[in-house]
Amino acid sequence: MNSLSKHLFTVIISIVTVAGCIYAGNVEMNDDILSGMSFEKYQYIHDRIGDRATSSDVVKEYLRNRRFYDSIAY
């Protein structure tokens, strides 16, 4: 393996590692938010944004309108 290949391999591994850390942080944040949310609140938000909404979609919607969703009694 020549010097260029070694540097390229190091760069690729670094990019994959950083991307994995970012993804893991995002998943952990979503899990923290969802674990603190009641099932009724989750279901209300999910139904409002559509049947094909993912958990990530629910978290994004909740964070955009947190005051509104926190003010509703479920």
C-alpha cells in the first residue's frame, strides 16, 4: 500500500467515524425526548402529522411546537 492509499484510507475511516458519532448522537437525543413523552402526546402528534410519520418526524414536530404540545392536557 503506498502513501496516498494510506492517507485516503485514514480520511475515509475518519469520515465514517464522525458520521457514526453524529448519527448515534441524533438517535440518543430522539430516544431521550421520546422516553419523556407520554404515549398520548406521542399519538396525538403522530396522528396530526400523518400515519406514515416516523419517530424522528414526531420528535422534529414536537421540538418545533414544544410550547403548544406541552400546554395540551392529554
